[in-house]
Amino acid sequence: MVGYGVVGRGVTTILTSKYANNTSDYGFNPKIVAITDIDGAVINPRGLSPQKLEEIKQRGFPISKDPDFGHPGMTALEVIESVEAEVVVEVTPVNIKNGEPAISHITEAFKTGKHVVTTNKGPLALAMPALTELAEHNNVCLRFSGTVGGGTPMLEFAKRCLAGDKILAIRGILNGTTNYILTEMTQHHISFQEALTDAQKLGYAERDPTMDIDGFDTACKVVILANWIMNKKVTLKDVDRTGIRDVTLQALNEASKRGNTIKLIGTIDGDKPTVKPTEIAKIDPLCVSGVLNAVTFSTEYAGEQTLIGRGAGGIETASAVLRDLLDIRNKLANRLLS
């Protein structure tokens, strides 16, 4: 596992707490053989025990100071190259400028024949078509359900539950921070800046909220949806993006008089994916409040299907990692059977 922040610790928590269930329900017992962070690594080729993982979590930074298995100064690339494993779980922070260091981690994993599960939107937003092609070339899996919707299985719903139908368009509220801000402005009649300050105090918005309020986070997710579900070869630069900085209380009040509200909507319909504040009806299934996410799939036969759930969050996103690991395990088992 590369990265030991909120999501990384969430992954170890789920795997250790669900150890018995995973074994009995799925015949599935993944072992974490290495964890790397910016200070170094913890490595045990036989697998880090639940007790050891709890020790590491309780001790905190730096993880490489572990007296039994610590390797101070060892880089993630060195670990990926040298440690025998089947899957690399990449959960480092998002970087949408060049996707690093996650792109290097992912490509190195592919080169060494390892599958990848990532929750990092950066590499996918910037180079998803190329990464998908590289995974296929190396005959390995790339899974990323935690990048869109957190613990809500938006990608799997479209790919599996709507299999056999044709998805014509996708619209979604894909960022909980902006949805919280717009909800607060509407319900409490406060300014954008006041709502943003509240979101920061509650931990929904970062100190630098650019990724969220300027629509970059939503745009990254639109790219992933467009590539994975609708087979559109697009990257972040192809998205027509507008954030919510200029949404005023007056505009929200005017929309409310018409029975509508304004939400930051990511849309894939036609050639140009878009992210922009959009007026929608309050009775639209997509119109959710607070930090909820929602996505509507418009299909040829089944009509519109809307999925609603929680977005970002350490344990929610970590649950998506477990789903992806199960998916890879099942795919490998099917290969053996065939």
C-alpha cells in the first residue's frame, strides 16, 4: 500500500476488522506485505499482522521507525519494484498538475506485473486512456471505484447493473463540498463566503478550497465516468469547467421562486463534457442536500436511473478499495477456471 493517510489507515482498519468475515464470506484473505509513506516503509513479506497494523496506526508518523519491519528512507518505487505482491493499493494525495508521484507508482506496478487499485483521481484525470491501455498491455487490472462517489458504487452500478443497456448521458452532483455550500446558502440565506467558512470549520472544505469550488474535483470525476462508462477518450483539458464562486444568494433566491435551485452539475452528453452551476428542479431526483452525491444515468431502455449516497470520507473510500480488491480476486479466479 502506497500512502498512509486517512484512506490508507481506513483500508487497514477494514481489512483487519473484517478479517474473519472476508475469509468466511468470500474465501478472501488479503495480506498487506508493505506500507510506504514519505518517510520510508514497513515491510514483512509474510504479511503484517492485524496487531502490527494496529501498532503502526497507533504509533503514527513516521511509520518506518517500526522496530521490527521498518525501512527508513526507502521509496515507494523501490518497494513496488522489490517486494513480491499481487496488488498495489495507491492512496497518495491528488495532484492534478502532473499526476505525480501516483502516475509513476502505477506505471511501475504495471511494469512489475502488479494489479493496481487507486483512489487517486489525478492520474486518471490526466492520463486515463494511456493508463488503461498500459494495464491491458501488461495483462493486469486497474481499478478505481473509490475515485468517484467514495463508498457509493457509482462506477459499478453503471458498468454492471446497467449492462446490456446503452447509457446515453450522465448528469451528477459529484462533489459534497460544493453541494454543502450551495445547500447552506439556500437554506440559511447566507453568502457564498459565509457558507465556505462554515464548510472549512466542519472539515468539508480544505484551507485551500480550489479543487472543490472551482470544479476541478468534479471535472476529474467526469473524466473517469466518461472514459470508463461511455468509452470516451477524454482527459481533464477536454472538460468545459466553471466553479461556484460566482453563484450568488440572489440567483439562488430567483431560482427558488421558480421551484428550482442551483447545483454544480457534471454532465456527459454529446462530445464536450461540462461542469457548471446549473438550475434544476427541486423535485429532480438529482436534487440532494448537504454533502450527498447523486448521479443520474439516462439509458436507452430503462430510462433514468439515479444513485444517491455519501461521497468522500476515509472509511467510505476505503470500503471501495475492498470492493476493488474483491473484483480483482474474482477476475483472477475466473481466469484460472477458463
